[in-house]
Amino acid sequence: MESRWKLIRPKYLLIGILITFFITCLISTLPFTTDKCICDDSDRSKRDSTNVPEPLRNLHRLAVLVPFRDRFEELLTFAPHMKRFLHKQNIDYRIFILHQVDRFRFNRASLVNVGFLHVRNEFDYIAMHDVDLLPLNDNLSYGYPDASPLHVSAPDLHPRYHYSTFIGGILLIKREHFIQVNGMSNKYWGWGLEDDEFYVRLKEANLMVRRPQNISTGTQNTFRHIHDKNHRKRDTTKCFNQREVTRKRDRETGLDNVSYKLLEVINVTISDSPLAILNIELLCDKELTPWCECVKTNESKDKKIVGENKKSSL
């Protein structure tokens, strides 16, 4: 019996080796590895996100609208400064340079109207922002002005303008409120008064303008004003009946009838600051606002000079 077992044992040993080899080959062909997690998608997403910071998700998007003409030097300073300032506040924003390229006098209000029409479907509030006014105090919030417009460059903070109804420089307003007042007047060719007229529109709509609170800085160190009045003179000329008309509430023009052509939109970068430049050609109804060129004033001056020369020759 024992001799018989000695003869059979090598045969069983060989069979065992063959079976082990076959199972090993079979396992190696299966489509899985021992280091892969077999779990559902929800478990995997939880595992993968443990060491990844949650991305910023802002509920509101800000369009910074900058009326612009012949201010390239200021723009080179403005773009990187605003990027640093707004990034500190985690604002979801984009800067739009509203570049007036027509032959008429500068019209800040109409440019803002055009800029708003361009961005209103993607942004839910705007900043009407001068290119030569830079915020310095980090406590000046550019957050969503839900309840009412926010005048960032308040009279007690602005370096130049201190009257109580002033709302120029930097004003934040949400989309619904800008539409509610029909935007800004299109009658203001040349410099000044368009923001005063806009203040009246807001007041009539019962939209009380808010100002920054608890700001420790003052008129000398809250903003940096980079406009050189000697280098770039403001166009304050008044001709025809411009002075009379522009001191009244405009009930004829606004967002719904601004006349323009958007020639092109160019995406550029200045010092890692992305900008969208809108080349805008404003159109002038000379029956309504003949002072968009002030031709009559120049002609009158020429006639006056000629008349005085004739008198002196008699």
C-alpha cells in the first residue's frame, strides 16, 4: 500500500501544479487590478475633493464700465490697479473700456448706456467708473448693491467734489434699477452735469443713493486722482442752448433710444489685466442736440471778430 502511494503522489503533485498555473493565468486576464477602488461615483467625488479647495462661486457678476477717449496713460495705471483691488474682494468682474471713436464731443452718459446694453445679459450689476479715479482703501466695497445704488466715491471721500448730490466718479447700480430709470440722458455732449441729471432720475424713482460707511480715510487718501488738468483740459464749452437744456431733467432720451454703432469688440491684456475694448461710434441728432459739435459757437465767434475788424477799419 505504501509503495503504491509513493507511485501515485508525483502524479497528484503534477496535477496540482497544473491547476495552480491555470488559475493564475485566468486571474491575470481579468479586467481589474487590486489597487483600484470599486465604488460608486458619489463616493469617488467625495474622496477626490478632500484636498481640493472649493472654487469661488459668486452669485453676482460685475461689469466695470469705463467711458474712454484719449486717456491711454491713465488706462495703463487703471487696469492693473483695479485687478489687484477687485481680486482682494473676490469680485466676479470684467472691465469694459467704452472707447468713443466718432468725431463728436465726448459723451460719457451715452457710452455708459451702450456699455450696459452690451453686458446686461451676462452681468447683473455695473460700476460706472472714471478711468482716472483709483480706490485706495480696501474697505470700499464693490459688492452687489441689492437695496439701492452705492456711490463709492462719496462727497466726503472724493478728492475734488464735495456737494451732497454728487454721484460721479464711481457708482454701482444693479441691472433692474438702471433699467427702471431708463439709463442716463444722451444729451450731455462735452464735460459735466450728466451725473447730476442721473441723480434726479434716481430720486424720482425713490432709489436712495447709499454711501460707504465706517471709512477711516478722507478726501486726501481714499482715492488717487490721476487726472492732470493742465495736460488734459476738460471740454466745458457750452453752445447753442446747451446750458439751459442740460440743467433740466431729460424726459426724452435714455437707455431705450441711445443712437450708436458698435464697430468692434477687442480683447486685450494690460499687465495681466484682461480688458474688453468696445469701439463705439455715437450718432448725433443735431435737431435735438446741436451742441454735439458746437459748430455754431465757432461761427459766431468768427463773425464777431470780422465785425469788430470792420468797425475798426471805418
